[in-house]
Amino acid sequence: MKFKPPVKFENEKKLFTTLRMYYSATTVKHILRPCNDESIPEADGYADCRSGCGETMKIWLKLTDDRICQTGFWTDGCAATVACGSMATELAKGKSVTEALSIDADEIADALADLPEGNFHCAELTAQTLRAALKDCLVISREPWKKLYRK
Ligand code: FES
């Protein structure tokens, strides 16, 4: 797992302490230093989904030899959603599309070492988006010409 270089948050210690009141240390790490928080040009799979609370998750996937070699995500969601996007995109790396289809909200929440119950829908939003991006990979692999019409 490759975390981003430290971003200077004002009062980072205080922020960490405040976040730790709600989230596990692993979740806070992914909130403050998310992995893969970037879009991927010419991705082999892409999807965006919206949660019931109005937050959006976008996921990009790139394949090499049928394995997920690069992942990216973007969200305008809450801190927990950032952590879920970061963790889910890490979990998907190195897997085949079929293998990654088994990643669900429980696996994302477990990997974050105890996501609060009130944030479980953030993991569900992320799992749903990941699944849609993986299905998009399958469409693109069957009909590669469709990639040309992507923005
Ligand atoms: S997606 Fe609704 S609070 Fe995180």
C-alpha cells in the first residue's frame, strides 16, 4: 500500500485525535493520506454512482494482461467515503476482474478495521461503484471500440 506523501494539515495532531474519536487508526490513515485519489485517462473501466445521501463515488480501472494494474477514485463524500475509496482501490489492485467482483462492502469495512455502523453505506456506495467499473471493464474487453467514445 503506497500512501501519499504527507500533506501539511494545520493542526494535524488535533485533526488525527478528533478523527480517532470516530474511526479506527487504519481508517484515519486512509482519510488523511488516501491512496489512488486520481482519475485515470483512457481507463479500461469506469463508473460513477450516487448514494442515497447524495454523495458521489467515481472509480477508474486500468488492466494489464487481465489484471487490475492501476486504480483511481474520486468522491465528494464524507471522510469515511474517502477511506472506503482508498481501501477498495487498494484491494482491487493485482486482482483479475472476476476476482475483484467479490469485493463487497463487508470486505472494505473489515479492511478498514471497524467502520462505524453509521458509515456502512459509504462502503456500500464504494462496493457498488467498484462493481459497476468492473462490469464496464468486461464491456470494454468485449467491445474495445466503445473506449473511443469515452471522455
Ligand atoms: S456516503 Fe453518505 S455519509 Fe458517506
